Amino acid sequence: MDVVTSALLLFVLMVGFLGAGLWIFLGLLAISVVSLLSIGFPLDRIGTIGTKILTTSSSGWELSAIPMFVLMGEILVRSTVAERLFKGLSPWVQGIPGRLLHTNVIGATIFAAVSGTSSATTASIARITLPALSERGYSRSLALGSLAGAGSFGLLIPPSVPLIVYGVQAEVSITKLFMAGLLPGLLLAVLYSGYIAVAAKLNPQNAPDDESTSWGDKFRALPDLLPVSLLIVAIIGAIYSGIATPSEAAAIGLLASLVICFRSLTLARLVDALVRASMTSAMIMSLIVTSAVLTAAMGYMHLPQDLSDAIAKLDLNPYILLLLLTLFFVILGTFMEGLSMMLMTLPFVLPMVVAAGFDPLWFGIYMVIMIELGAMTPPVGLNLFVINAVTGESIAKVARACLPFFLLMCAALLIITIVPSIATGLPDLLSSSSVPR
């Protein structure tokens, strides 16, 4: 079977199974089985291969970080950490054009550094900032858009569950990926805050001057920033200093979050957090192990190598290839959840981009940004649904408010493509001869 026929078969299978409403992990498994049957593998051999891969792919030590980071995010959502973060930031942004609107961006950036997931970041910040901004007469569009955009920072700024998944699938150091995600995340935060400041300057009604603060107010607010600061030091500090691997840092962060949130964490909230974390972790793990089976099936079909060879023969400009992939992912992100999108496409996309000369470390950041764009894209953008659930605003209205921030994220992706060292520079600078995974 030639490469075109094989690729077409996979595409038809993906569209067919997804269109039929089959669960993603079952769809991945079904695609793998049909693909292997198409090249003459008997069912008993497929079962042996699948059993071995499912066992191997689910037993990696680095995967233990996922349920711990997810549980930590669920605990923080049910605590007063986000409320205290808003109180601590509010006096410090009053002198900046845009004022309290910046709490969406800065708060989401800081909360992302301890959450690890987009939905937890968006939900936590939204419940606190949106009512306060609405009460003070701030622009509803800027409030909704900045939150939906900044809420996705939980996918990029470490610790990040998608980066852990990418590292496992692409066999890239997770610690290096965490380092690589930091500066692009901060770049996005600067672009968002810059846009808010310009919008407030052009139209002061977007951010009314509702109150003034003194230096005394600012310093009195600092204790409210202490809980999240301690968590950042415990998690990011442990990883970047080399004291702990991401999995060990996840355990440290989980323990620290339990201690910090002890007073506001009732037994009912803890049980709810455990249930939600178990469901999310099970979903992620089911996708990881079944995508590993798909990767193996594609390997037996020689599809990754054949695709790489075909792309090389076309002699495409690498950036033309990247542009085509970007358009493909934007379209795919309109009807598929981000993590599923990454796991379904990575087995055949990664060999292509590596053959084109792109660094797998840089491409991991690119993939996560594409997932972030998907989180803001209707009709299935996760952040849109989170804000819809919190505010009751229609998906269409939230999506319109997101458009400027969607374009800013596209601009950030362009900047990172032109200057890849924004993503790769920090790992190159800080990594030693032996970097923990």
C-alpha cells in the first residue's frame, strides 16, 4: 500500500469514526485495528501487539505527574487561592491603563503556573474577576475576551499537562519542555496586557477610573499573593533547580496545595476534587495509551517514514509546510478537543516536521499554542464553554469577544516561528549535561 493510499485510509477512518460520535479513545483503537488488518495482520497478532503496547505506554514514571497536577488544579479551583490572588493583584494594576482588566491576564498567568490545565485556570479566575469587573462598569467584551484568551495559559506555562503528554509521545525531555513554555507564555501575557492598555487609552470607558490606591494599600495586599507564590516556588523552583523531576515536583505541589488550602477545603470539596481529577486523568490516560497503539500501527505501515520521504521529495519550503499545518490544526481545532487533536495527529505530523528541520522541542510549544487556539475557537472551544457556564453569555458573544486575543495569539506564534530561541533559548541556557525527564 503506497503512502497516499495509507494516508487517505487513515483520514477516512478518522472522519468516519469521529463523525459517528465514537469516543475518541475507542476511535483511535478502532483505526489502529482496521489499519493493521488492511496490511494483513491477523487478529491474534493485533491483540498481542495491542496488549504489549497498552501495558508499556501506561507504565511510564513520567505519567504519574498528570493525575497529581490535575488533582492540584481541582483542589485550587475549590479553594480561596484565586480570590486572594485577585485581591492581591488589584491595588498593583490600578495605575496601568486598563486597570482591573489586567487581573484577568496577570492572574491567569500566575494561576497557570500552579494549575497545569486550561479549564481550571479559566474557571477559577472567571468566578472572581468577571463579577467584579461587571460591577465596576468595565468593558464586557474585553473582560470576556481577555479571560478566554489568558485562561489558555494553563496549557503553556509550566506545569502543563499537554506538555507532559507531548514529551512522553515525542520522547522529549519534559523538564526542557517546561522551560521552553515559560517565555512564550510571558510573551502572550505581554501582548494581551498591551492590547488592553491600548484599548483603554483609545476608549477610557473600557476601564473606568473607579478607585485609587496608595502604596500602603499595595503593600497590605502582598500577603494575599503569598499562597500562590509559595506554590510557584515549590513546583517551578524544584523543577528548574534540578532538585526534582516533574513527577516529583507534582507530588511536592500537591502536598503544598493541600497544606495551603486546608482551611477552605472541606471533606465534600476534597471528595469532589478527587472524583473530577480521577475522571480527567482516566480520559487523558485512555487517549495516551490508545494513541500509542495508533503510533505502532502506523509504524508497521511505514507511514511516518514514507510521509517524511514524500515531503522531502516535494522540496517544500519548511515554512510553507508549517503554514499548511497551522491551517490544518486551526480547522481541526474547531471540532476536536485539543489533547485529542494532538494525540491523533502527532504520529504522522512529528516525523514530517523533524524531516523539514524543525526542533521537536520547539514544535512541542507550537503544538500547545495550536491547542490554545482551539480552546478559543467555536463551536467546541473549551474556554468558551467554561465562560458560558460561569456567566450565561452565549458562545457566539464570547467567541466575538475572543477574536482580538485569538489574533494576538496568532501573532505570538509568528514571532516564535521567526525567533525560535524564545522557546528554545531557556532550555539551552539552563540545561546541563544531564536533564531530568
